[in-house]
Amino acid sequence: MVVSMDCISCVRIFEQVGDAFNSSVGAEEKLEQVARATVEQLDLRACHFCVLSRDQRKLEHFASYGLSEKYLAKGPVDAEKSVSEALQGVAVMVEDCRNDPRIQYPEHHAEEGIVSMLTVPLQTRGQVIGVMRLSTKERRVFTQQDLTMIGTLASFSSSAIAHSMFLDILGAVNTAVRSSIDLSQVLESIVRVVCESLRAKGCTIRLLDPKGDLEMRAAFGLSRHYLETASADPGEGVADALRGRCVEVFDARSDSRIRHREEVAREEIASALFVPLMSREKAIGVLSLYTHNPYRFSEDEIQLMMTIGEHCALAIQNAQMYHAIKRKYEDAVDEFHQWFEHYQTYPGSNPDPA
């Protein structure tokens, strides 16, 4: 039985990719190994993994092989201009990067020795989170077999990036919780980390005050006008979350569980996830996550957000305990000062400070 070189290359790529994903290195190093295997076995100029920025408008470097530092230093790629089709979930082939208007930096491609480029979307659960870009040294069109294999590599790589994001979020949230006893500072750090790491539109944390009303305690990514209007009266979605369960809203602009839907549309919010903050089996607040585009949250993502909610609740408990201990200490100091002043005034009375 004769095996073609294409099949041998496929086997070698997946052997090397398997070794990379089974290793203990980080996601960036794994994808650098994937990029190297792809370049070497498909005889490419380079392979580049980029992820979408938080505002969904630019592609930022994640990992690569075969590209010069000068090329990578050119900055983020304008996602709207060069890979708009790929961001819709389809592979895009550019045969001549030097003369195609979809290429943002044609002179940099020419200097780098890149002639043709294939851009493949990186998708996880229907959401495009970035692209895998394959560059060639001469004009080339990829075969259907190539596209099938590359699509499989892109799928594996998307999972690695998503997993890396999850770990980064949990690590950063854990660091935020442990780094300060200032509750406001901790909550502000958490909403920023969640929003930036998940490339979300915005994130807020509301806590119940002693009267049982929700009070905005931290927010990131949302306008002041929205926070002062629509977010101040969030609707049944948040009310349901206060009953102890995650609430997913796919279309925040039409769902009846969201109030002020005109403001939601003006803020360019598409979907929302409301996560209860539980302490001793009782909700003490809600973490809200808002997306740019319509999005179905996976079970893994919901579990991640529940874990983050647990970290938030822990931070709140720690802050409450600290302030309770601080108040007791201050009360004890005040009582001692009162005793000492009384003793100085009436030295013979010798009252018991306890």
C-alpha cells in the first residue's frame, strides 16, 4: 500500500500536535509547537495565532512560528479590514498579499517574504475568538485535504486558547482576592479581569445592602450613562439570579427579563449572564457579564463564572470579618482610653477595664 506524502505529513503534524497538547507547558508554548509543526510539514513561510481584542475590533498576537520580531512589532491587525470574512466563521484565502485590499500591511508582508495567506477562524462554541493565519513563500492555493486538516488544528487550538483564558481568569481573580482587604479594590479588579480576559462588553457586581436593595459596587466596560439608568433597574434576570441560580439571556435587546431594552441596544449589549454571589447558601449579590455579540454560554463557562462568584463571596466575607475585627479592636481601644482617663482623674478608684 502506497501512502502519499500528504498523508504522511498529516500523521506527522498530529503526532507533534498531540505531543504539544499532552505536555505541561502553557497555552502559548503549545501553540508555538503547533505552529512549528504546521510550518515544517506543510512547507509554509509562517503560522500565526491571533486573538480578538476585548472591543472585538483588532487581532492581537498570541503565538507564532516563522515570523520576524519586526513583523510582529507592527502592532495589532485591524480585524474589520483584513479578516472580516474569517470573523464570520469561514476560511479566507488571499493569493497575493502585496496587492489585495483586504491586507492591512502589504509592504510588511512583502518585506517578510509572504506571498499568499490563508486565514482560518478560531471558534469555540460558535464564537470566533481569533484566527490562525498560514503564510506561504510563493503563490499557493490550499487543497480541500489541507483545509480539512488545518480546520482540525484550528479546533484544537481554539480549545487550548479558551482553556488558557479560563486559567488566567481564575489565577488573576484569586490574586485579586488575596492582594487586598479593601473590598472595593478587590471587586474592581475582578470585573476588569473578567471583562478583559473573556473579551466581554462589560461586567458589573451588585451587592445587597442592609435594606435588601441592590447597590452597584464595581463595573467595567460600560458607560456612566448606562450604569446610572438601565443598570440601576436591571429587571427579572437579576432578580432570578438572587434566588440562587445562573440566568442566561441570549437576546438582551428583546428579552422581557431585561428592563430598559432601548438603553441596552444603545450600549451595544447583545447577551447577558447573571451569576449569584452565594454566602452560606444565601445570595448576597449578583455578578453580571455582558457580551458584544449574541452568545450561548457553555456549561464550562457558566461553571467558571460560578467559581468566580464564589471567589467574590469569599472576598466579601473576608472584608466583613476584617471590618468586624477592626471595629472590635477600635472599641477595645476606646474603652481602654476611657478607663485610663478615669484612673488618671480618680487614681484611688481603680475601676476594672474589663
